[in-house]
Amino acid sequence: MAYLIYADFKKSIQLANLAQVIGSDATIINSWMLAAQEKVTSYLTQKYQTELEFTDTRVWGASLSYQAADRVYLDAPDYDANTAYTPGQYVVNTNNFYRCLAGTTGVFSPANWQLVGPRYALYYVAYPQPRFNIGAAYNKGDRVYYQGKVYTALQASAVYSDSYLLQVGKLQNIPPVNSFPGAPGYNQWDGGEPYAVPAGTLITDTAFWTPGDNRSQQMLQIMADLVLFYAHQRISPMSIPELRKENYREAINWLIDAGEGNITPNLPLRQPFAGNKIRYGGSVRSQYNY
């Protein structure tokens, strides 16, 4: 399991060419995926919650339970005319993903199958409420999602007066306006309601599943460029195609700019706990009244 799946590389290289590069062994590409992920994390982890982005893209399983933001894709064994299928089983036929509606065997008959979608189609579990943001302004009764639960605000976010902010002096010394849901010793939030997709929920149930990709498309391209550069090193480190080298250089430059704040990727910012060091500073702006 990994952030990328094999089908993701179709945007950057013909899969037949990629198969030649990796010797038709798709399993060896996993180590390069992990290496690319570690490199990206090393540049961005101080500022962004990379662990929320780099979650696994897994094959969907009807018998499994899922959490908010989980991401899956459709895949199953190819249809076999010699197999007797029962209702509820899944197969792939002509690159489409089907669910069996009635017991069947022999030549594939569409009447016995429900077309779910294309093979490798992506789905994700949408957040049931907005994800908690420690710097947001919440009112009593607002609901947020945080670490597997939906919480309701029992009181509003703190509001600090100008005089108090001037006494604090430094931005980094201002206490957070919110407490983290579930944090012991605080009473801003209730105990929370667990949220999960129940096992047995069909992928077509739009109350839980959303068709599409919840990954950052920019990060997806960065990761693909890094992996393809590593993959071509396997053939000959001295003969890497210029396109792969140029894409690798652009990816590294993008990571440097993102880490230094010159650009802002579509990634969740790191939310420091009270007392942790964070990478910003400065004095509170003075408010003048006349």
C-alpha cells in the first residue's frame, strides 16, 4: 500500500515504457515511492501536516470499515467464465468493475452484473464536518471533525482584546483561541461522536463515498516525477533521459520554495500544540486611536 498507485503514472509515462524500465516487476517501484515520500516530507514536515496527505491508496473492500479521508480505488480479479459467481462478488471485465447481482457462470452477461465504474476509479470518504483548525473562529454549536470523531463546540473561540495583545507583545506568545477537541482539562468541546463508514457499505453509497481523488494534484505530480527519476536510475545512472532529470530538478525546486514559504501548496498547515516551538514570530501590530 502507498500514496501512489501504478495507474497514477499514466499521466507521465506510457505504462508499457514504465514496465520496461522496472523489468515488468511493479513491486520494486514501491521502494522508490517510499523514498520519494521521505524526500518530500523532509522538505515540508516543519510547516505542513504531510502525514494527512500521504495516506495509503488502497483497493476497496466491501467488508471493511473506513475513516474520513480514506481513499480507495476499484480493482478485482478478471472475470473467469469457468467460475461460478454468487451475488455480491466483484470482478473486472473489459476494464470495468462489476458487482454480481445473480448467480452466474459461463459467458459474461451484463444482465447479471451491476456496472460500478472503470477499473482503478478513485473514491474517498468526505469529512462529515469541516476539519478542526486551531486558528479558526468557532461559535457555540459549531461542529468539527478531528481524529475520528465529530465534536460540537460547547463555547465559542476565545477573543483577545487589543490591550491584552499588546501586553503579550510577541505573536508566538499569544495563546491559541481554541483547545484541541478531546484534550484533557479543557471544556470547549463535547466528548465527540465516533465517525466511520460501516463495514458492508457499498462504494455507490453517496452518503459516505465521493467519486474522485482527494490528493493534492500538485503533490501527485511531484511524487510521480521523483519516482520516475529514481526508476530510470535502475537502467543506467549515466543515461537518465533529460526529461526525467529536468522534471526532478523542477520538483526539488518546488519543494524548496514550498518549505521556505515562497509558494503555498494545497496542503494542511501544521497545527502546533500549546508550548511547542513554531516557525514564525514578530511583534503584535499596534492599534492607534485618534
